[in-house]
Amino acid sequence: MFGLDKKDTMLLLLVAALTALAPFLLNPFPEGSAMAQFNAGYPDLMQRFVIFGIFAIGFNILFGLTGYLSFGHAAFLGVGSYAAVWMFKLLSMNVLPAIVLAVVMSGIFALLIGYVSLRRSGIYFSILTLAFAQMMFALAYSVLTPITGGETGLQLALDDPRILDGAVAANGNIPVPGLFGMEMRDSVQLELGAWVFTFNFGYYFSALVMLISFYIAIRIFRSPFGMMLRAIKANQQRLNYTGLNTRPYTLAAFVISGMYAGLAGALMASMDPLAGAERMFWTASGEVVLMTILGGVGTLIGPILGAGAIKYMENIISKINSDILHSWFAFLPDGLEDLLVTLVYPFIGKGWHLTLGIIFMLVVIFLPGGLVEGGQRIARLFKSKKTDRSAPKPQIEPGE
Amino acid sequence: MRILEVKDVNKRFGGLKALSEVNLSVEENTVHAIIGPNGAGKSTLLNCLVGKLIPDTGSVMFHGQSVLGRAPHEINQMGISRVFQTPEIFGDLTVMENMMIPCFAKRDGAFELNAISSVSSQKDIIERAEHVLEDMKMIDKRHMVASAMSRGDKRRLEIGMCLSQEPRLLLLDEPTAGMARADTNNTIDLLKEIKSKRDITIVIIEHDMHVVFSLAERITVLAQGTPLVEDTPENIKGHPKVREAYLGESSGH
Amino acid sequence: MDAIILQILNGLDKGSAYALIALGLTLIFGTLGVVNFAHGALFMIGAFCAVTLSRILTLSHVVVDSTKTDFLGRPLEVQVPYVYDIFGEATGAAIIDWAVPLSILFAIPVMLMVGVAMERGLIKYFYKRPHADQILVTFGLAIVLQEIIKYFYGANPIPTPAPSAFTGSFDFGAILGFDPNTIIYPYWRLVYFAFAAVIIGAVFAFLQFTTFGMVVRAGMADRETVGLLGINIDRRFTIMFGLAAAVAGLAGVMYTPINSPNYHMGMDFLVLSFVVVVVGGMGSLPGAVLAGFLLGILESFASMREVIDLIPGINQVIIYLVAIVILLTRPRGLLGRKGVMED
Amino acid sequence: MSKTNLTRRGLLRSGAVAGAGVALPTIFTGSSVAAFTNEPTGSTVTLGFNVPQTGPYADEGADELRAYELAVEHLNGGGDGGMMNTFSSKALNGSGILGKKVQYVTGDTQTKSDAARASAKSMIEKDGAVMITGGSSSGVAVAVQALCQEAGVIFMAGLTHSNDTTGKDKRANGFRHFFNSYMSGAALAPILAKNYGTDRKAYHLTADYNWGYTTEEAIRNSTEAMGWETVAAVKTPLTQTDFSSYIAPVLQSGADVLVLNHYGGNMVNSLTNAVQFGLREKVVNGKNFEIVVPLYSRLMAKGAGANVKGIYGSTNWHWSLQDEGTKAFVKSFGTKYGFPPSQAAHTCYAQALLYADAVQRAGSFNPCAVAEALEGFEFDGMGNGKTLYRAEDHQCFKDVLVVRGKENPTSEFDLLEIVEITPVEQVTYDASIFGGQLGTCNPGA
């Protein structure tokens, strides 16, 4: 189906099913129960899952296939966000023109930065991309304030021109981004017994965009171009002496992944029309590296998993406070309750960074292939009961 | 007809004179060996031919066209393929994929943004790659990850990758270095077979005199960056200057 | 003219901090081939060694002063450090005043232990792993270390002043014949500069003139060969890691009076120190030192208001701009060797 | 598909109990059930406390959170009631808000506008928060304020000092109790003129972002009006840690006052560096060289240590004030936590109470009703004397404190002393001078 082989089709359908059912899957606990804290099925977080999924998928096309580690990819996300918000301000609150401009702009920036940075490889390339991104962050935060909004971020105002839409929404407020009359924040709720599920238009729009991006990524992975990119990672010298010019290949990969980042940035701005300079800071670039590695470098689905895992921690773990902890352990005798709370407290709420750091270390130490390898190991554990145990360690192939 | 013409090539690395006044011409459809003691400048010369190094002075003509100043991939597209001393293959890729890449390079040129069609739909490339693998007797290993193969198989794959491009000139840099005697003999047989099956010019740099004398039709002896003598294998064997400069030291072979 | 001399001075001082951090980073990279993102955290831990020591020195018991009241109107509880009791008030106060220099003695063993523990406990399993894995695991470690520090010391900066003998500044202008007060420089920063020069000199001398250093240098050049000679290079590398940690830690200890230490000071320096190392050339010790001073001086010049007025925002980007220009003109940095970290 | 603006989980949480066990799906359509976003229908109401828990302002955030917890305790009738007893409005009675018990959820702003919006959104969408409050920077305040406007909940700003929050970027759903750059300038200038004379040459170092710009502008305007001359103003990067290269040229410029328009870590470092350079021992133009820090906070003073001694600045509130409101708040905060509250804690506590009071008086949680109750509201007994929540820009107008670093602190919390309480008339300005449009209040649904 869709020009994919059976395995890839299955993977695509699986991801499609997961995203379509996410409002159910992410809200496994009934409202009001102690575990409801762990529910992630609310629009903002679900949107973030798929948007950062797009970002990571794109990053993986560069890093996973060619091995070029860009440490400045968040810059393109920022460019996309700024471009999208400007489009909202000047032209229309319809997200399509914003997305188009964002992808084009980030593509142009990626072309320029990639052209220069790809003259070097290895850590020198990483530092060049980092330098460009840090320059963009620093300028956006300070001297470019008239264009970027600086510290407060670029935001919509009541007196923006919005040439196509006219100025103000009916209720006297700034209109919100939408798609031909549907607003991104529109939601429908379903109450099933004690469970409540929210279906948000913005989420499903982003999810659709992510599925398309994922599909394109699969096609790229399976194409001759993708094979060339993997060949660059495997042995650039041999590729040169095989009559292939590696520079345009890496540049194309860089631009494509930059455009993915721009697309993610545009979607972020579409869900929440504000673009802040912090999303270009080096820690944001580092985050996408972590997402990709955490999920599994060079695998198709890994980056999506990694993005989900990190965003989940950032948004769920960080919100647990000592009050909630006490309510969890309330059934225990007082002394034990306090002890448990004291033990757990450093790792949650304001300590979520600590948990994040520990998880990175554990994953890198024990699961070099990321979460995907973890999944494979579990799968093998089940299989090995049927087949022989001495199966050779499988190579991590794209598409697993 | 002369396929390769090297004229008055000089190359210095700082104070070290690596090549001095090198002249070399290779006839089409011959096997030409370049021998010489360590540090004689053999590898430097080879690197000048494939675009890795640029000579300070002199010219290198391939089929009447200068290769100087061209990037390695351009020189390859002109018809020169190179086999490295340690096999350079795409270790993370499967044998089949390894073989398909030169086929793509042959068909599509140095760059082609073929990002949407799938590899498995490239029937002509698959056919061609399988054909070469069969030729190289490696078809049964096609799904293996290349880095998992033995050194001999890697060498075989690398040669196959070069041949799949149907180069007019094949450069071999010590193809049997570090190989066991049996592997060496296999490689000699392979090269002989290749030569017998098609029109191809081979330039081989080799330490192993057994290999050289089994294959070469012409031999150039390089010493201290300059060609000592060029002649047929028979004449080289008896040449006093060569014995003095080279063979005398390595007669232990 | 005086403005330029002043900024050169400034640059040398800033550069000495950059050079010290980059030196340790390069030692680890050059000897072990490990990209250590936790190096900034080592710098930070060093700084908190100074904080810890001054906390230990000011460990106090409470004396109630009934003549004063606290914010709730209760009698004021005055903290009296135990060192006052032990050494008398004058000597005790002097000891507390000199807490930062004293911390050097405290920090050396601590940092050596931290470094060795890190290498034996974690880093050694990553020698053969890809650089991306090394970066990730050390980055994770850096986060963990700084969160631990934050847990115990809070997020707010902690003032750690220099001994009062070093407060104030030295008037160079007066010596050089300029107007007074035109070229002044704080005493402590001069101390820092001298200290950095001594440490850098000591590291180079150690590598140059001791057998241990010779073996390590040989190992940096060709690890396998040295290993084949039957020399236990691993143990030496462990010691080198400890040494690099100590260098970073001492840089941190001495930095505390310049900027009050906080838990994220390591992260603040991390990106910058990597830029310094790469501009200097991965694996080149003289390169790291040279690049540290170069970037320090250029940064100082870029922060002059005459320059900012000419090119707005230049002070925001100068470091990165220089990094880009240098990497494009000199592919492997100032003094880098070929083939290091290029794939 | 029916339209709802965000969700009303607070409603659902209580409604779910009634509907439990019913297998038939009920599709909620917001407008038919609730009049505004997250209308609380059960016996509780949820407030969202969005404070920095990680990053450099984490300690400030922790203090804000303590204040909120205290406020919640007081609102629900616990503790000694704190400022509820001194507050001029007596609508609150310790039985929660409108009889509903107050609950709260917390989020981490990370002092990044993106992260702050994400956590605010999750509190609104997931936890059903009907009001968001907190934060310790203007970037975050402006970003979250815009979000709350869009979502239809009230935003009670925490620590934010930029003119923009209630100027260029003001929003109908957002309210600020904290003072701003303009007020700092207006309060500081006369004191500076009185102590340092009117013939001074000032050198500004300014954090290179919005808050820095507005602060520099405010201080420049008000000091120049007093006769000072501004020799130079140099912008410094946010990420700067070592300010030596910015401070070293100050003396060469002939300036005799250095104004540090820095906040947080920037201020701690620049002040420490400036003192290191011995600037304060210098005599320039026949006058003692002086340093001024427009915005002080106790945590910054703590970070800079002895370097703050004798340095003037302004602050929103200080625990050593002697009015009844302050004393009541310091007593209940100090009793609970063992140390006096910071100005951030005070502002957050006051904001929580002001919100609760407004709801109580309005008789509804509807943001538009609450906004109406807050607009033009005059009150006293919250620690800053008589205070007005101005209707035009939702900015509080009250006395501003000019403080000075204390020479002989008795504890680590006793670092600042009040020099002058600048009366509110002196810091009041015309609402239109900073531009921006308030828009209309948005109740969400």
C-alpha cells in the first residue's frame, strides 16, 4: 500500500492507529482517581507529542541516516515559528499559508547554514551548526526584538493587519488560528463512565501532518537517496571513490530535515500563536538529539517514541507536587508515608530534571539502541521461548 | 593506445620530496604494476591519479583529459575506479546494497535526488547488482551485513563494486596486503578471470612479487619518488638496478 | 589606547578561565578520546568545594542576643562559628576570610576522587562507544550532578568572596603613565590570571618532562602502539582523568569570588568551552590554551561600546562568529591534527 | 462538531461521579453547559500556580509557591488568616471561594515562555484551573497572560517588572500587582538626587532584552529630569556571566554613577564584578563613585552578599515594613516557614487573595465578572498602603519602596533597609503612554 512494502505499511498503519486513538490511550485512568495525574490525553500535550515527533523524525533523516550531528537544529524550528506567526499577523489566521511560508523560510535558512557547515564534518560540523543557532538565538532575543518580540516572544495583537481576515474576531478578541473556519482549539469531549476523553481539532490536524511527514520519511528511508545517505554514514570515502558527490546529498538531507523542523515550528505556532526565542537555544537543539537517541537513532519510529517520552516527563512528572505525593501514600501509616514522600520527592516536580538525567544515563548505558532496542529485546525474550536462543544479535536496521 | 599518461609529476610534503619527475604511461588493456620499496612514493602517486592529492607540478592525462584539479568523484565518473589497501566498503550496509550503490552512480551520475521511489522498484539496478554478485560468486551472501564478512570477501566485494561500474582503468593498491597465501592466490585468480573476461586496464601497486609476476604485463619500479626503470616482468627480474634497489632487500618472499 | 590595553588585560583574564576549562576538556579528549559533556559540571563541583569548605568553616552554634530581635520580634539568635571558639575571634575570622584559597587544598583530593570515580565507574565503559553515546551519557551525568548540587545548595547564587586582602583593584594606568583610574584591574582577577598561568605551565611541564607525561603523550598520539609496548596505559589514563577533573575543579574554586557560584554555572560554560576546544583544534593542548586567550580577548573587544555602536549585537555573537570563521579557514581549528573527530 | 474553547475538566471531575457506571457516552458541548472556561460546579475550585521550579529562578519560584500554599490555607480557613484579617475588603470568610474549597495545581515555567505556556495550558486543559498565577519574569508573564486571554481564564501576574506587561502587551484577562520599571524610575530618581546630587554622570549597563530596555528608559528619563547626564548605555547579553569587560571601561568614560539594569543572575554577577573593580572606593569628578540597582530582590541581594551594602534600589515590598498587613503576613509566613517572605512571595500571596476576594464580591468565577470586580478596585491592608487596581491597564498603583543594602545585617534575610516609601501619587502615570490595547475580557466558552 502507498508504495510501501508490507512491513512499512504495517508500521505506518500502526502509527496511524496509535495517533488516532491517542485520546483514549493516553487517558487510561478515570477522572478524579489518584492515577489521573498520569493521564496525558489533553490537547496541549498530545499536540506536543506529534509536533516534536515531526521535529525528531526530520532530525533523524539527517542524523540517523548520514551521521551528521547537528547541534543547532532548533534554529529552524524557531525560524518556522516566527515565519508562521508573522503570517498570522500580516495575512490570515488560516494555518496553511503560515505552514507553507514556515517550511520555505526554514528551508532557505537550512540551505545557507548547511552550505557553510557541511564544508566540515564530525564535531567541527556540530560546532558550526551550534554556532549558527546560538547566534540566531542571541540576536533574536536582543537586537532583533522588533522582528522577533525578543524576551516576550512574537505574539499577535489586536491591531495586526491580517489582510485577508480583517482585524478582530466577533467577541472583540484576537482571532485564533484555524483552518477554513475550524479553530485549532476546537474540542469535543466524550464522557464514558468515569473516563473523559477529549478530541481536539488541532491535535488531529497535527497528527495528520505528522502521519504525512512520517510517510515521507519512510519513503526517503527506502529510496535510493536514503541508501546514499546511509552510505555516507558508513563510508564517505568509498562513496567519493564510487563517483558520487557527497556534498549535495548531505545538503539535501540537511535542508529536508531543516524543513521538517520548520514545519514543526509552524505547527507549534498554529496550536499556540506565540514564538519565543528560547526555542532556538542550544538546549532545545540538544533536546531533539536526546529524543532521537533515546528513541533509537536511524530507526523510523524511534524518534517519535523519544519525543513522546521526553515531553511526557517534562509535562507530567514536573507537575507532581508534594501534596499529590501525600495523597498517593495517604493510605500508609504516617511515618511510612512521610518516608516514602521524602524518598520520591527529589525525583518529581521540581526534580524532574534529575529523573531525566538518570533516565538518559540508564538508556545510554543499557540500551544503546534506545527504546526501539528495548522493544526488540522484549520481543526477542518472547520469541526466544519458541526458537533457539543463540540467534545472532540483530543489526539495528532502519524500519525496525 | 595510451590510457594513462603521467608527465613530470612532482610532489612535496614540507621538506620531503615524495615524487620527483615521475613519468609513466599505461597502455590500454594491459596490467601494469608499480613496485618499489616502502616510502618509494607508490601510494602518493596513486593518490595523485584519483584526485586525493594534487601534484605540485606536472600533468596526469586520462584518455587525453587532464584529471588534475578534479574531485575524486569526478575522476571516478571519468572511468577510474580504485581498490584500497584495506577494503573500503559500506560496512553498515548489506552486500546487495553495497553493490547497488556503484550501479546507481553509473546510471544516475554524481548526484540524483531520487528520494521518493523505493530502492526495490529499481529493477535495472537490482538486476545489474545481482549479476555482478553472481559474477563474483557472492550472490548467496547478498543479505549479509558487509562488515560481518571475512577480509577476503570484503576485498572481493570491493573489487566487484569497482567492476560493476565498468571502469576503463582499475587501480589496485596492494590488493593482497595482509592476506593468507590461499586468499592471495584466490585474488590472483579473480583478477586473471576479470582480465580475461573484459577489456580493462589495471594498474596495480604491490609488494608481493608473486602477485606482480603472475599478473603484470609491464612493471615500473619506483625508488625514492622517481621511476627507476620500466619494462616487462622478464626484464625486470634480471635488471641489476632493480635487484640492487629493491629485490635484493625483499628476496625473502 | 588605554581602553585597548584595558580590554587586552580583560581578555587575558577571561581567556585564562576559558583556557583552564578547555585544557581539562582537551586532556580528557586527547588521552581518552572521550567527549566529556560533564566537564562543566566538574568546574561547578570545584566551585562548590569552596562553598562547602566555607560552610564547614562557618559551622556555628547559636548564641541568643537578647538586646536585638528577629523579624518576628523574638530575641535574635546570633550564629557564632566554632572556629571562633577554637582559634579566637581574630584568627577565626581570618581563617573564614581565607576560605577560598584554603579550598584549593580541600578541592584537590576531592576532585581527584571525583574524577577517578567518574572514569572507573562510568567513562571507561564508553571508550569504544560512539561519540554521540559519550555525549549523551556525560550530558545525563552533568544534569544529575547539577541537580544534586541544587538539591543541597539551592538555585540561588552563593556569594563566596575573596580574602579581604585581595579586594579592590590595582591601578596599572598610574604605572604606565596614563591618568589614574583609567586602567584598573581587580587584585583577585590578577591572582586568577597568575594561578591559571601556573596551572597551565604545570600541566605542560608534567606532560613534557616526566616519564608519566611522556607515555601519556605517546598514548595521545597512538594509543594502540603504546598499549602493545606492554605499558598499562589504562591506569595512566585514569590518573589523567583525575588530573583533568582537578584542573577543572581548581578553575572553579578560584572562580568563585569572581562570580558567585550557582548550580548551573557549569552548563553556562559548557558550550563555550567546547567552542574553545574546537577552535583550538580537538586534542591539541596548546591549541586549547591559545584559543581560550584568543576568544577571551576578542570577546572583550566586542563588548566595548564603540564596537557595539558600530555593529549592534556583535557582543552577543562574537564567540560564535570567530568559531565559524576559524573553522572555515582552518579546517581543524588553530592547531588541530588531521583525522581527529572528523567522522 | 460542536465548539468548545479548551476544556472544563473541573466540571467534569465532579460531574463524573454522578455519571459513573453509565455506559452511554455523553458528548459535552461547552456553550450549552458552562458559561465560561473551567466553571467550577462541584464543591472545589482549582487554581493554577505556575512558578519557576527549575532553572536559575527556582528559589524565587519556591518562595512564590510557599506564599500560594499559605494563601490557600488562609482562604480555606486554616492558619491565622494572615492578611485576610487586615485586608480592607471583608468579603472573604475562610470558607474557600464562594463556599468552594480551594485546591491548587502547580506547574514549572522554567522561566521560558514556551514551557510556561505549556504548563499553564496543561493546568487549564487537564486540571481545570480557573485562574493562573505566578512567574518571575516579564517574558513569561506576557506569554502566559496572552494565553490566558485566549483560553478565557484570569491571569494574576507574579513577579514581572517590565512596563510591557500592563503596557504594550496588556490583556483584559491579566492583572498585575507588582510595580514596574516606570515606577522604579519615578521613585528612585528623587532619592538619588537627594543623596548623590543633581550633577551626576551616569553609565548604564542594560540587559539586552525587553525588560532591560524599559528599565533603562525609565531610569534615564527620571534621572535626566533631575539634572543627571547619561554618559553611555551599553547592552549586555542575557547569557553573560562575567561582566568585567563591560565594567572595566566605566571609569574611563568619566561617569560617576553606574546603573545596573540587570535582574537575577545578571545582577548578582554584574554587581559583584563592579564591586571587585573597586568602583565604589573611587572618587570621580570630585565625588564618590556610586552604583545603583533599579530593581532589588532579596534573593539577588543574598546572591551578591556583602556587595550590596549601601547600594540604592527599589522594591515592591519588604518584610520590615511596619503596617498591619505586612506584620500579619510576615508573622504567618515566618511562623510557618521559619524565615521572612520575599517580595515575590508577598505579591503572589496578595494576588491570590485579591483574586479570591474579587470572585467573592462578583459572586461568580466568570472571568468577566472577576475582571469587573478588580477593575478600579481600591483596597488597603495588603502591605503597600492604599492600593488601586487601575481599570485602564490592570496595573496596581501603590507606594513604592526605595531601599538600600544594609551595612550590618543581623541575618541572611536582613539585607535591605527601607530608605523611603515613595507615595503612590509620585509614581502614577497616564495609562496611555505605553500603548497597547486591553481588548475585551474573554470568558472562554
